[in-house]
Amino acid sequence: MKRVIVSVINDLVTDQRVNKSCLTLMKTGFDVLLVGRKQRKSPAMDERPYRCCRMKLLFEKGPLFYAEYNIRLFLFLLFHKSDCLLSNDLDTLLPNFLISKLKKVPLIYDSHEYFTEVPELVNRPKVQKVWRTIEEYVLFKMKEMITVNESIAGLFRNKYGIEVYVVRNIPMRKMLPEPATRESLQLPDDKHILVLQGAGINIERGSEELVEAMGYLDDCFLVIIGGGDVLPLLKDKVADNHWEDRVRFFPRMSYAKMMSITQLADLAFTLDKDTNLNYRYSLPNKLFDYIQANVPVISSRLPEIERIVRDYDIGSFIENHEPRTIAQTVKDALSDKERFAKWKNNLRFAAENLCWENEEKILMSVYEKYV
């Protein structure tokens, strides 16, 4: 059995795309070793059917973190036998590329976003230039790669003349757990439950305005699940307005536990702003999680997200990010019982089609070349 080392820069706990990729690699015939990092506050991992290694680093953020991780990853790959390498995202690509050339083993690259245009880089041109240089150095030398949607695939094809396979980050149908109960989570029985989830609840993703919209939604309760750099601001906003009876925060948790909570919601949100190319062409994991959980979606009008929500008719759109607009969109969605029932029915059809069991066929066709 050929050995593949899969590398990613996060702590592995909540990255469902990487987990699904590893399971598909196993199904294709690989012996899988997944490598990431362990932070001081990282939750314990669920048991996996493949081997995992989480490296402890001295630094947890900033340039020194990225430098340390890439050096450690290079040494790890150097001293561990492999027949194939799978790099997830640009921040693991360089050490994988160097080792693939040094050891003459094939490299698969899976880009989960348009990394060089994330908001954390667009306002830092010197740092952005470093990542662009790495991307150009490697991708001009590669023949094929994988990414998450057609919009981002088009950008890579046009820039690098590379073959790009699109594999959307869609959940497995079999991964849906039993729903939690309002009583067990101490959620109110007399309010509509709204949910926002994700590992990247960050700036420019609409969460600030969503929380402010709760000031106009007396009959709703917002549940926010996950992590991100904007969470301290959101918590301060809730405390300052005494909205503890309207908003509850849950930390990052296992996928199964998160989905058991999400299923309780009446509406779910994906409100990224069109402030950079990465967000404009995003197709976030949470959209498909909401679909699998049978929860109608309130979304901003970004092309990849709008296509799914509109084509399957599973929710509504905000016309701008003003808190009053968001609140009115929520009220309109909840008040139109006939339309709401149609969304719920359409979600069942969407969930049957938009599942990993269908999507992974594309991924297996790529992996089978390297077995």
C-alpha cells in the first residue's frame, strides 16, 4: 500500500475537507498520515481511521509561526517515508514542493480558497507579495491542482495555465447526528433560533451586523458556533447592549456536536462581504452544513453562494449589510409560511444532490493517478 502524507497548517479538529480527503485517499488505496499542529487551546481530536501527527510549535501566530511551521514541516517530510504528498493550501505548499523534487515523489495541491487575496493580506502588500511569490514559483511548475469552486478554478487556470479540478467542500450524508434539544442547551422555547457557524468568523464576514440586527428581533435568539478574530468584538457588543437573552456563543467543537446544534435552527446565515476576491468567490463549508441540517439560508449575494441558494430555492438574500435590512429579511422569511415550507422541502432535495458521496468521485479520479 502506498503511503501519502497529507499536510495542513491548522490543528485538524474541525477541518472537515481535510478529513474527507483523507478518507477518500484511504478508499482509493493509500496508507494515510495527516500532519498539522497542536495549539495550547486545541480541543481533543475524535478518533480517526488514519494516522495523525500534530506538532507543537513555539509560536502560534504571525510571521514566526509561519516560518517555524514550514521549517518543521520540511524536516518532517524529509525524515518520513512517502510515495505521494498532498498539500492543503498555500501555507503548506513550499515545503511539500521542495520535498517532492528532492525525493522525486508526486505532489497533489488542494487550494481551499484564493489564499493571496484573503483580507488579512490585501492590506499588507509586502506580506501578500511573499505569498504570491511562493505561489507563482510553485504553480508555474505544476500541471494540475484541486480547488473548491469554478470561480476560483478560473482564476488559477487563467494565471498559470494549469489543469484545475473542482471539488466542492460538501458534507457526507452519513455524518448528520441526532439533533440536540433546546432544553439541554438552555435555549428559549418561545423564540426562533438563528445560527451562524464556522471556524473563520472573521472581519468582513457580516457577523458584526448580524449581531446588531438582534436589537430589532425580539422574537429571535442567535447562536454563534466556532472561532475567529472578530469574536471578542461580538462578545463586547452583546455585553454592552445586554443582549445575553438574544445571543449565545459556543466555542469550536466537533463536527457532530456542532451539527446537532445547527439542526435546531430556523434560519442560518452566510453573510460574507464582497471586499476581496477570496470572499467574492467563496463557497463556505457552512452553506453545505446548513443544507444537510435542513435549515433555510439567509445569504449575501456572492456569485458561488447565490447560485446554490437560488438554483435550489433554499433561502433568501440580504440586499445590503445594514442591521435593519438583515432584521427585516429575517422577519420576511419567518412570516411567509408557504415560502418557508417550500424552502424546507427543497432542502431535502438539495441535501441528496449536494453530498460528499457524489463530490468525491471527482477527487478519486485524481487520486487514482498516483496509487
